[in-house]
Amino acid sequence: MWQGVPFDLSAWAYFNALFMVMRFLPVPFAASRGWLRASDAVYYITNGLMLCVNMADVAMFPFQGSRLRFAAIRSFFTDPNLGGIFLSYAGAYWWAFLLSALTLALMVWLYRRVEPEGLPSVKSPVLAWCMRAGMFLFVAALLVLCMRGRLSFSGKGLKPADAARGVERLSEMNVVLNTPFNLLHSLKEKPVEALVYFSEKELASLRSSVRVPVADAGSMSMRNVMLIVIESGGQHWIDRLDNAPEAKPRGLMPFLDSISGQSLVVRYNFTTGRRSNEGMAAILGGFPMFEPFIYMGSPYENNTVDALPSLLRRKGYATKFYCGSNHGSFAHGRRILNNLNGC
């Protein structure tokens, strides 16, 4: 649960950004009664919404086994029988409605007990403005850091899949995540179209992925397995893999050229994706890239998948991932391997 603090702060910052900006804006009318009342309304709406979706997910989670996503809310509000569904929910989950009302009432009561005060009065108007501007910049920087969930402005911000870094089992990611954060990061999700080209019988006649091991095949050869993944490159730049008849040695990748003579080499290669997370999921988990569907950012990213790291772990292997990228990028190995049941 401690791992979930950055995700909680990120959701808080997103929902309260407008309120904080309104309260710390370095303009004269920011302390007027009308402006303060408007900021009060923003606070009630945004934080009330955040609390209500959290409470709603208490009732929803046992049915779907994961945090609420925007697709579920969109499906609910576009249902033609919305009124009847809402009334039936209100009867079945009266305790959730009651707890939400009590929580909102407590929030409003606590909020109204705090009286905002301006900065200490100074004689120089310029100095007073500089103090307010400095405070505004400090609060803005703090909000951005909280939104990103990292103590730096480099790399990419937190995503739901980052919760895999702090858990042992993928099902525990729901404890790390919170519902408002999950909703915000699922706003751009598009429904996954079901593609069916063959029946199960036709697929079995064309190719079967089931392999029955031979009883007398002997014990497994316990050797180290190293998988080298090249990003933003191709076989055209590796002399031993370049199939072009007119190809001339370039010497751009001498190390790979040297070990290719002592390794399993596949001469016919295909690109696996346009992004780091697409390529790793395709190579380790066998998921092709279907634009715009990206497995690592889809509702299925919490599923446990049998991949190369997990299969080797059952034989006593320990998986290590080394990546030459900035911390927090899509190529972060811990997140990808955890999602593929790796290490």
C-alpha cells in the first residue's frame, strides 16, 4: 500500500490543479469574495467526484476484479435504460450512496473550517507581487511533480502499468493503484475490436501451438540464456544478418557480428512495433502490434501471461533485464517483465 502514495498524489494533483491555480494566482482579484466562492465550488466538484468514484469502485470491484476504467463509465451512461439501472443500484448498494453522502458532508464541513489568509502585508506592491508570483511558481512546480509521480522532470510520468514495480503478484497492482488515477489514464482508450478469422477447428488444422514433450528427451541443459534486443535498428546494419546481395561490410556492430557466428541466428526478421513497450511485449510475450491497440496500455495489461521469463523461472532461472534508456521510459524492464510474469 505504501507503493501507492505516488499514484495517490498524482490523482490528487490532477483533480486539484484548477483549484490550486485559482487560489495562488498572482492577480489582485484572487482574494475577492466572488473569486474565492468560485474556487470553493471547483474544490467541491472535483474532490467530490474523486471521492464518489472511489466509493463506487468499492461496489464495482468484486464484479470486475480491477480498478474502474473510463470505458465502464461510458458504457453505463450510454445505456438506454440508465434511469432504471441507477434506481436498481441505489437500492442494492444503498450503503455506498449513504457513505458517499456522509463523506461529502464531512469534506465540506472540514473545508469550511479553514479560513484562507493572504500573504503578510508589505509596503512595496512590487515586493508583494513577487512574493505571490514566487509562491505560485512553487505550487505549480509541486503540482507537476505530483502529476508525474517522480522526483524529476526527466522520463515519462507514472502510468497504471508502473504499479507492477512495487508488487510480487499482478493482482496486487489494484492495491497500489487508485480509481481516479486509473480513470484519468484510461480516457483515451478505444474499445478493442474482436477479430475472428478462423474457427478453432480450422486453426488446429493449420497450426497447433500445443507441443507434447518426448518422455526420453533427457534433462534440460541448464545454460545461461541471453536475449539481445535491438531497438531503432535492423538487420541491414548487422553485417552477418544483411541478406542483400550487394551488401558490403560496414563494421557498425562488431560485437553482434562476432557472437552471431556462435549463436542461434534468424536471418529473416520482422519489425515488432514502433515503441519500446510494443517491441518487448511482442518479443517476450508473442503479442503482435495491432495499431492502435497496445497490449501494455490496454485493459488486459494486468493479466498473467506465460512468456519466456516465466517459463524459464519454473526451471530455476532468475531473469535480469538491462536497458540503455532513461529511467521511467517505456522500455523500463521491471514493468514489462512483471507484466509478462517474468521476474
